[in-house]
Amino acid sequence: MPSDQRPVTDQERDQIRDLHAQGLGCNEIARQIGRNRWTVSTHAKAMGLSFDRARTREATAARAADNAATRAQLASDLLADAARLRAQLWEPCTIHSFGGRDNVYNEHPVDEPPFRDKRDIMSTVGVAVEKALRLTDYDANSGASEARSMLSSIAEALEVAAANLPPDDEA
């Protein structure tokens, strides 16, 4: 990846050094100084600085956990919204309309929403429930890809081990 076209100033090098000392990662330093990641990485390396990959993994894991919690809360909120919307199917409401030659406003209280409004409410409830289920499924299925990855690693290790076994006639 090419570096930025303009040369890195001494002030930017100092910023890279200071932000690195504060424990910021390469991407965050790049955002703060307005340079691309490659430029920051190259100049940090030239100054003898490195970025701790273990901290990056920890931060990534923490962010993934935060995102999972956010999805769980959003799914819960969507289901609560769906329940509140569904309750409107049987509640009294007011029908509004404009009409006539003079475009007069009218409103009429009714015991429950008309069929068309009930259909719209049910459609919206369905969308909210579907989205909540998709959010829940997203996190429920995330373990499957990790299991596949682990099984692939085990299979590769077994293939390597089998390739290094002595032939059957030597045993």
C-alpha cells in the first residue's frame, strides 16, 4: 500500500511516538493524525516502535463482546416493540381524515383500528420479530464457524503428523 504523498513531519513523528506511548493502536493513531495506517506503521517501525498484537486481540475480543451485548439488547427491544404494537390491534383509536371540497379535518373514535391499519400493524410486528430473531441467530451461529475452524486446524495437524510417520514396513 503506498504511503501518503506528503512527507511526514517531525511533529507527526512526535505525535506517533506520544500516542504509541499512550497505548493507542496503529489504526487509532492513523485516525488521530490524519494519515493512513501504512504510513504510521512504517514510521513507527523506523522509530523502533511496535504494536502489541495481544492487546489488539484483547481489544477485538472486547469489542466483539460489546457488539454481541448490543445485538442482544436490540433484539430484546425489538420484541418489546412488537408486543406494544400488537397490543394496538385491539385498543380504541381515533381515525383522522381530511376531505371534502373544503379539505376539512375530521376525526372519529373507534373501538379498534380498521382492517387495513391492523394489517399494517401486523406487518410491522412481523418485521420486528423477524429482525429480533435474525439478531439472536447471528450470535447463536457464531460458534459454528469457530468450531469449523478448530476442526480444520485439527485435520491439518493430523495430516502433517501422518505424513511424518514412518512407513508401515519400518514399524
